[in-house]
Amino acid sequence: MTKLYRTQATAIGGRTGSAASADGRLRVRLDLPRSLGGQDGEGTNPEQLFAAGFAACFLSSIRRVAKDEGLDIAADGNVTTNVEIEEGNLRVVLLVDLPGLDAETAQRVVAAADARCVYSRAVRGNVPVDIRLI
């Protein structure tokens, strides 16, 4: 299989520390949320990073599917990802807003995007994902 992209990041200190990509484009402070026993510092956490990545990837997949079908996605089309930790497991809810598309078309595009999004494929069967059109 041909590699299309490769990246690398290193974390120091775990959930209370920092993380950075090898190319220096990403540098974040990590803090544990109070609800998980932390001090709720100003840093981000792995769940927020995962949510942002999943939202961006899923919306890009939607845009690719729409383009393949000759459809336009409004500039303000968006995906919001909610990530929750329940009893030590992740749970994901994707809220998809595609203004200008009728419900049937939006549902078809979202289903096709779910089939091709690398985040969706990576978690399928391991993390419950609920996709909702809003």
C-alpha cells in the first residue's frame, strides 16, 4: 500500500505536559480536565484534539463526496464533534450541518463520507459514533 501522508508527534508528561509535531507546526500544552481529576489548566487535552481532527476529516470527506456527485456544500457547512468519556471508553457524536441540501441528499452524502473518512474507518467497531444531521 502506498503511503499518502505520514506525520509524527511526541507527548511529554502525558495528560499534563505538552505535545508537538516533529515539523514544529503543532505545539500544545496539555492539561487534565477537572472532571478527570486535573487542575483544569489552560491547556488542551487529547479528547479536544481528537474532536477537532475528526470534525475536520469528516467535513473534508463530505466535501469530496459532494464534489464527486456534482453538489455544492455551502461555505458555512460544518461538523461539530462531541467526544465523551463514559466508563473509560470514548463515545462520539457528529453533528453535521449542511445548509442548502435537502435531508435525503444530505443523508446520502453523509453516509458516503462516513464510509471514506479515515477517522470513521479507524474507530469503526471500537468507538460508538452517532451521526446526526442538524
